[in-house]
Amino acid sequence: MLLRTGQALGPRTKLISSRCTLLFALLLLSCVSAGAQGGVDHSGTGGRHSIQGRILFPSGQRVDTRIKVKLESAGFGDLSILSDVNGTFSFRSLRPGSYALIIDGGDNYESVRETIFIETEGGSPRRGIAAPPVGRPYTLQIYLQPKNQSAAKPKAGVLNAALAGIPKPALELYDKALESARKGENHKAVEQLNGALALHPDFALALSQLGVQYMKLKEIDKAAENLRSALRLMPEDYATLLTYGIVLFERRQLPEAEEQLRKALKKNPSSPSAHYYLGLTLLKPNSYEEAEKELLSAVSYGGENIAMAHYYLGGLYWGRHEYKKAADALEMYLRLAPQVENAARLRATIKVLRAKG
């Protein structure tokens, strides 16, 4: 098995069925376009400008599910798309004018409304001045915010319930910690979250975010401790289940990681991160077929781990002596990550695999 770049792969297993072979071929052909083309509206309003952006969780992490994004405009009609699995979106071919961008926050987050005015070069479109010959992109970075408990519906989700009864000073420290995390000030965020927990020890969201910050600081044991505490208070929270599963994987607690990642997938079946890490936990004898299925799912849903998913698929196929498929997967990995340190060695390996296949 190929657990580190350049290492040899594990034991032989039986060849997969023709159905799995066909599935791999189809996904291999579609994976790049699926990840790259999602979240883009090309119809526009007849102009040459664009409005684009990325949606992030309060902690600054990328959202890994598709979110509805709507663009309203007076006189041009409305446009609506789903973001891609990294939370990015783009509306292209837009005329000058006033637009309202609406991000649907769903049950747990506040919806966001942003107004963007695309000006013509040298004046207002109402004066009849022609659009500039070169389009301009208008880029936004949008942070989701938890819904306030007072505004929540009676059927509020776990996240809303987690805000109930939190003292105002603790909430203020929590909000400051999220802002620090967005700026990359992880140590400061840890201090602020610990301050919030000193005021309210059962602040589940603060425990979860503290786990995230410790993970970013590579303090894995502290991350696991706080995420475990958060899950005792909100056992169905998807983001906490996923992060805890990843932390357990990093600690090589594979059965426990598998359990948490499967729970996360029940909450969000299209999560590329959950499929990817579940695939890695299953890279062991007697589980290769299921590991392949999870890694292929990670490829099909896209996300930031798509290149490494191909890398591990290459290792899996190599270990099963499916040399052509191993070469195909490793070639795709190099296409997506051409600057990797061991690229020359991998190209030589691919030639050997091609000769064997």
C-alpha cells in the first residue's frame, strides 16, 4: 500500500469485476470536468463582466457541500446556481448594473445578501456609455454565520440549539475567536475559545472550534479531546464528526476514525472529504474494494483532495497488479499536481507500469 509518496504498495488481491472497471473508466474521464465546472453560470445577462466568490464556514474552513446562490437584477431577470463542493461560484457574462447576491444559509446559517454595482467605464450605464472592451471580475469572500437563537424556528437544528443559554460574554469571545481564525491567528483563537469555555464549559461550538484550531496547530491530542467533548453535547453535528474522524485518522486510530467518518457521511453523503478519509482508513487487507469505492466517490465529488485520491488509487491498483489502471491513476495525479517533489520518479514508475500492463 502506498501510504507515503514513493513507497511500495501492499499485498495482492483479486482483480475487480468488470462493473468496477467500467465505473473507474467513467469517473476517470469525468472527474476533472466535474470538479472544475461546478458552480458556474454562463448564461449571464448579455455583458462581459463576472461576479464570483467563495463561501466559507465561520472558522474559515471551506464549505464542502453545494450551497444555493442566487443573483437578482432589475430588468435582467434572476440567475441561480449551486456552488461547487469547495464553495466557489461564478456568474459570467454580466452587463453593468446593480445586482443582489443571495447565499442560502439553510437551517443552520444566516442567509447572506450582498449588493454589487457593476459600473461602466467612465460613468453610469444610465448615461448610455458603452461597456468597456475588457470585462472585470468582482470577487467576494463570504463567511457563513450561525443563526441567532432568538431568530431560530421551533425546529431549529443542532447548531442553533448549541447557542441556547450561552452567556453574552462567552458568545462575544467565540465571535472574536472566529475572526482570529479567519486571519490565520490560530494561537490567539485558542486563547479566546478557552476564555469562552472558562465562562461556559458546555459551550459545544467553542469546543468544536477549539478542536479545529488545535488540529491546524498540529496538536492532535488536544484536538481529539475537545472534539470528543463537543460530540458529547451535539452528537449529530456534521462538521464536528468529520473533523474528529480526520483527527482520529491522523492518530492512526483507524476503527474509531471509520466510525466517525461513516456518521459524517450519513449527515452529508456528498462530502468529498469524508469519502476521501474513509477511503484512507480502509486501505488495508480485505477492505481494498471498499477503499476503492470511497476514493472514487471522493474523485467524483471533487474537492481539495482529488489529486491525492488518484495517488492512493494508483497505489491500490499497483498492489493488486492492475498495472494499467495504476499508471492511469498516477498519471492523473501528476496532471493535477505537476509540481510535486517526486514527479520525476513517478514518471519513471509510470513507464514501468505501462510496460507491465
